[in-house]
Amino acid sequence: MNRHETRRGKLLRIIQREKLDAFLVTSEVNVSYLTGFSGDSSCLLVRPESTLIVSDFRYTTQLEEECPGLDTLIRTTDVKLPEAVVESLKRAKPRLRRVGIESHVMSVELQNRLSGELEDIEFVPVSSAIENEIRAVKDAGEIDELRTAVHLAERGLEYLKAILTPDLTERDASFELEHALRRLGADGFSFPAIIAVGDRAALPHYRPGLLRIGDAGILLVDWGAKTASGYRSDLTRTLVTGKASSKLEKVYNIVLEAQEAAIAAIRPGIKCEDVDRIARDVIAEAGYGKRFGHGLGHGIGLDIHEQPRFAPKSPMELKAGMVVTVEPGIYLPGWGGVRIEDDVLVTRTGAEVLSQSLPKRFDDMILSL
């Protein structure tokens, strides 16, 4: 049994538990996860009897190569995907009575069409079941992919640090970093990188602009690399490109202490909200509690934000095989911000920092431009 069959087997257990006849997968990421198919414009009907992938003529050969053994329904150019989905549900033998749907991603239009044209089928919302119960824990192959994504990102930052000059703009730095990642073998960024100079570092989701690296003494870099198979890393380092002020050193070390305390607490069985609180308490006790306004981190994989999630009201327990980011920050409007982020594997006994080869002590962040 290959990895995709194993994943579909886990979905079949959810189908059985929810007393369903089938599960309709409309998330393209989940279709890929369950089958290995790398195309788009497709959906999947998973039943105990068989698995049917619905796609179109463009992917006929690709489906044969990537999804051997799966049933396929190739729609023609005059048949839209929703029509093909309706047809596949009508054709199913034995007849379908209860079909699970991904209510968190299915459009209202498609759901209304299914309900309107297939009145004898009950469509049961099963929100995020694949994401929460299957994808959250990575298998050995996925962990290897994530290690590769982290390694590519690490090498990319080392290159960027080596070519930084005071006149380089945030946008130019982003272009240089992405170019380096692609030359190293990545499929590009995991997400649009955040390259923030000075007070722009106080904006957690800033878009690189025309500020120059030499315009201020803080440079926040939040980036990641995507592998050819789609797995993503997510890292942040806050670099010192000017005079290392005592305030910057103080804020930086508070964030580092919070991150290290949280990572030390990671282990199977601990609740995500408890890990989040550990980091948040360190920052609050230092007087910056109101300046850390986002969750501590999230899972990574085929999507840049996956389960589990570190947040104040997140009761999910960590399990061995989960890969998460740990990214506390302090953001001071008009001055700047500090965020430190690493990717961490939950092991059977604790945690392994996958990005441990990237230094993060304050002295290591000081650059001479």
C-alpha cells in the first residue's frame, strides 16, 4: 500500500465513523494529498468500493502517470466541473444516500447545485476532517520533504546576507532571495516574503517596498521555500543592519526567551493553547503583552498554514509527527518589530528544531554592510 492509499484508508475510517456512503473532496490540495495528482480543476469521490477522480482532457496522461489504479471521469469541454460532479454522484453504484462534503471550502453555488439536482442524497458537512485528522500528522516522506524545504530556506538566507548592501531595497532583496531559492532547487517562495526595514518591521504582514536596507538598523525577513512537490517551510530572522541599540537588544532577547521557552515545552499530549501561553507569559511579564497580538504559530505542509495552531483558545493536543512554526514577536509602531520563527517537529519524546543550523543569538544577527 502506497502513501496515498494509506491516507485514503484513514479517510475511509472517517466515512465509516460519520455513517457516510462517500466523501466528496473539492479542495484541490486535499485531492493532491490523497492521490498524488499535481494538476488542478479536479475533485475526488472516495467510497469504500472505489475512488473516482473527476478531471478534464488536459490531464488524461498526467492522471494515468500519477494516479494509476484510480477510476477517472474525464469531462469534455462542454461539461463544466459541477456538472461532472453531479453526474458522478448519479452514476455511483450502489446508490448514495449520505455524502460528506468539505463545507469549509465548497462554494455555496456548488452546494446549492448538488442539493437542488440530487434531492435524494443528503450532503453532510464535515468541516476540515482531512486537515485536522489526517494531514496534521506528517508521515516520514512528508517530514523529509519539510526538512528539504527548511534546508533550502536556510541556504537562501545565507546567500541574502552575503549580498546585502545599504542601497538594496526591500523589493530587490525579495527578488534576490527568491532567485537564490530557485537556483538552489526550490519551486519558489512558500508565500510572498516579508522583507521589512525599520518601523515597517512592526507590521506583521508587511509587503516589501522601496525602503533601502541602510535606511534603518532593523531588517525583518520572513520567508520560506517550497519544494517541487509542494511542501513549504516558514522562517523568520530579525537582522541588525545598523547600530545595535540597547532597546533592540532587550526586545530581541525577550522574544528569543519566549520562543525558547515554548519550544522546550513542545511534546506529544500538550495542548496548543498551553504552548502559546508559555511564550505569551514571557512577553507579558516583560511589559510587552499588548505588543504580541497574533498566535504563536501553526502547522506547515502543502499549505503554509495548517493544523495545529498555537493560539490562546486552541485545545488541540500535539502529536508526534506534527510540524509547527514557533514565532513570537513584539511590534512597536513607529519604532520597529522583532519576530523569531523556527520550524519544529514534534517527536515521541519532545521536539526537534528543523531549522537549528540558522543562528539566532542577538550577536549573530548583527551584520556589517
